[in-house]
Amino acid sequence: MWQEKDNKLTRAFTFADFSEAFAFMTRVALLAEKMNHHPWWSNVYNKVSIELNTHDAGNIVTDKDRKLAEAIDLLLEERE
Ligand SMILES: C[C@H](O)[C@H](O)[C@H]1CNC2=NC(N)=NC(=O)C2=N1
């Protein structure tokens, strides 16, 4: 689940393998473009960590972050 800490909304994801992780990142990338809101993230093999905040608002968590987090969760639900 998402955690809000230090002005960031964060969540870590674990997938079966790198292909699954990267497929997820591709879908998030398209979503981020559509929403014009972009994650900080890192990936190694099957793990993806995402941190969201809004630099335009002074690096705090805003509605844009909450909306993107929600949309990312929906992406995952669609796949299950
Ligand atoms: C100009 C453009 O709308 C801004 O730079 C957007 C793009 N994506 C963004 N993404 C994030 N995470 N924070 C922002 O403040 C932000 N600003």
C-alpha cells in the first residue's frame, strides 16, 4: 500500500520477473504522460519503487499524486 512520509507518497512493487516489472513501468509511463504527472522511480530486476510528490507545488504531496497513485493501483487491478 501507499505510504505518505517526508512529503512523498511511496509504494514498492514486486513482480515475477524483470519483464513483468518493465511491462508495468511501460503502462505507468503512458499513464503519467496522459496525466502530465511523472513519478520518481527505481527498478532492479523484479522490483519497482515509486515516489510521488509535486515539485511544481514545492515538493509536497498534492491531489495530483493521490490521483496518480490511485490510477496506478487500478492498472494493477485490471491485470489480476
Ligand atoms: C510543466 C509540467 O506540467 C510540469 O513540469 C509537471 C510535469 N510532471 C510533474 N510530475 C511531478 N511528479 N511533479 C510535478 O510537479 C510535475 N510537473
